[in-house]
Amino acid sequence: MNESPPAGPPPAPKGTVTQRAIERIKAMIGEGLLEPGQRLPTERDLGVQLGISRSSVREAVRALTVMGVLEARHGSGIYVTQLQAGDLLETFGVVADLSRGPRLLELLEVRRVLESTAAALAAARITPGQLEAVGGHLAAMNATDDPDEILAHDLAFHREIAAAAGNETMAAILEGLSSRTFRTRVWRGYQEEGAYARTRREHAAIHRALAARDPEAARAAAGAHVGEVERWLRDQGGP
Amino acid sequence: MNESPPAGPPPAPKGTVTQRAIERIKAMIGEGLLEPGQRLPTERDLGVQLGISRSSVREAVRALTVMGVLEARHGSGIYVTQLQAGDLLETFGVVADLSRGPRLLELLEVRRVLESTAAALAAARITPGQLEAVGGHLAAMNATDDPDEILAHDLAFHREIAAAAGNETMAAILEGLSSRTFRTRVWRGYQEEGAYARTRREHAAIHRALAARDPEAARAAAGAHVGEVERWLRDQGGP
DNA sequence: CCACCAGAAGTGGTCCGACCACTGCGCACT
DNA sequence: AGTGCGCAGTGGTCGGACCACTTCTGGTGG
């Protein structure tokens, strides 16, 4: 009769129940209690353990799934992802897709910086096999007139370079920054100006720098490539 | 009696219901039907519109909330965010916090690249007021011995520079890459080696380059700064 | 003995209905 | 007119039920 009104410390009084659940699960992983690839308790059990309803558990799991931390397999269970990049890319891509105006330019600026660096790293580390793959996409891109196919090979071209840079995280970020719809939106108008030729020239320059194992040349070529799109976009929305 | 078994086109048969709901809402925003700051229909109404239950709507909203696209205000309604960067930082920070081993190094490498660029941009654009703020954090950092306070001013120091670079998106990414717990974890051991002096020297060098409006010097100083932490971390987990 | 398949158990996915906590606004009271 | 209270509306939480899918198990036939 003396501690009911004054304070009830046990049931943590912060934020919403779901928010707390997210923190709890996140903490479990952070503390190593949950290893990547490991299976979590069932939603029902988690609800009991955390003292919350299954609905709230589901929302927490959904949130962590979106973040790329957890993965739910229907009929099997919930698992901790390998956190192997490419998992956080989805969120990043969504933001990129929804960005407009000045934000788009900023995104492109970030991409230019990372793409340049990736190209420089790739020039130093790329394997003959990877170089051949890059060349393949370059050739395929030049051999067709179908915009969709060109776009696909363009994406693959850059993806291959990012992979060759040896930094999966950077590759994942670039992947998000070059998400399909994002790219499609920008290219729609860009290519109408007959920018194909310039694009081909720039891609060829990047490929040449990679083949020559010249990091600085690759950095410059990649930077110029993205910079061109940047310039076009700036002119577009500007005056 | 003749179209029940053959085909049911209206209820698109792809993915889970929640996933579809996410796409639908995302599309509404992408197509401009939902302006930033605008209020969405209630969860109950959305359920009716999309032909799904409120539970599923809630999960979809939760997912988009985590992505920083929506914001739910208890008792008021669901709103579209301004997509003003800093919203996607949370997810990015979580990933950074949970990363381990090689992934951590990759993250740091990305940070080095962006931090260098931000410093270079800041050197060209920084205002006297911002420069003073940077100097203030530098002085405050050198004036105390409390690790927590040092960390706080360290974060503010870099945040101020990122802001001065004039690219909010880049600043948001750097913010996520320097999230509190991430930083704390790395610094715990780093500072034990009496790295304070070196950190102070490096920070001073960055500040000097900014004051001199020398982009290349700022780029080099910032790159070296992050690179030092990188080197230490590599030595740590290596042999 | 092995390969294969049908069933059962367990899991996430979806739906429903109820109630709680908070916000916002309008009405009545002062 | 100013103030406070109450009510309607909204997101937050809960519990239970059922569905869809995966997985393992046991049996059956080769």
C-alpha cells in the first residue's frame, strides 16, 4: 500500500510498447545473444517473453525486417540476417525513389563521390574475370537500341564495378542510389537529348581506365560520368 | 459462375498483403497524390480503401514510418514527412550499430570518403558563424577530460562541418555513420591508447584548413583523421 | 533397403472486434 | 469574453481465431 501510487519502475515507462520491443530485440542482437542466421523464438513466445501481445511483436518484427536486420520466412520462423549489406539497400532505395528537387541533386552528389571512389578502388583490385564482365556489359549496351536493355546493362555495368571495389557496404549504398525507378526517372529525359553517344564514350573511358589499372583515371572518368547527369539535372530544374 | 475458377485479376496475387499495401501507399506519395505534411486517411479508412484489415494497414504504416516516409501522431493522425533527410538516418544508424568485423571497416571506409568530401565542400562554403561554432567545439573538446563530453563535442564538431558542406543528405548519412553507440564502441578502446592528443591535433588541422578556405587541405586532413581510426581498428581485429 | 508421398504439427500472415490513451475541438459554465 | 470540461475521433494495444505455408514424420510401395 505504499509503493503502488508512488512509483512503478518495472514496466519501463518510456515510449510505446512496440518501440520498446524493437529496442529489446535490437539489444539482443547487439549483445550477441542472437547470432546472424539464428532463428528467433516464435512471435507467440516473443510476446510472452517481452510481456506484450503478438500484434505488437509483429509490428516490431516488421520494423526490424524493413531495416534489414531480421527476415521472416512464412511457415518457418524469424531469422537474424547476415547483415550482409544489400539488406539495408531497400530502405535507401525507397528514399531515393521518393526524393524530389534539390534532394535529388544531393543524392546524385553523394553518388558521384562514392562512384568515383569505387571506380578508383576497382582499378586497383579488379580481377580479369570481373574486367571481362564489365566489358561485356559495355559491349551489350552499345549493341542494342532498346532503352530498357540499355538501362539494364548500364545498371549491371556500375554494379560490377562497385562489386570489384571490394567494399560490399559501398556497393549496397550505390545500389540503393541507383535504384531502378530512380534511374528510370532521370534517364527518361536525359536520353532524349541523344546523350547515348556521350554515355557510351564515358563508359568506355571508365572501362579503359580499369583495364589500365589506373585508379586516378578511373576516379576522374567515373566522377565526370555522374557529373554529366548531375549537370543535366541541374539545368533541367533550374532556370 | 464462369470467372470464379479461371481467374481473379482484381485482387493482385503478388506478394503478401502488407507488402502490397506498402507499395500502394508509396505509389500514392510518389505520384504526388499525397503531399509532404499532408494527413492520410485513418487506419480504419485506409483498410477499407485498400481492402485489407486494419492490422495489415498498421504494419504497412509501421514499415513506412521506419523508413522515415510517414509519421504517426497518437490521437491525431498519420502524416507524410517532409522527406527532409535526417529521417532515413535512423535506419542507417541501426545498421551501423549492429555491424561487426569487416563490415565495420567498410562502413568506416565509406565514412572516410564522405567525411573528406564534406570537409572539402565546407572549406569552400562555410560561413563565419559556422566556422566559429566548429572552433567552439574544438576548444570545448580540448578543455575537458570527461570522455562523454569529449565524445559529444567530437560528434558536434563533425556534424557542424557536415552541415556547412551544404548537402543535407550527405550530412544525414554521415550522422548515421557516426551514431552514438557506434562511435562509443570504437572509441572505448581507441582512447585508451592516449589517442586524445592525436585526435586534437587532427581536429585542429581540419579547423585550420577550413579557416584557410583550403578545400584540398581540408579533404586531406579529414581523410587522415578517419583513416587513423580505420588503421587502429584494422590493427585491432587483425593479427 | 531406399525413395517417395500423405498427413500432422508448427510457424508466420491475415483478419476481426474490443478496449485504452491521447489529441482536438466545441460547448457549457463562470 | 475567458476558462475549463467533456466528447468524439484517432492511433496504440490486446486477445483470439483462422488461413497459408513450411517442415518433419511416419508409413507405404518399389
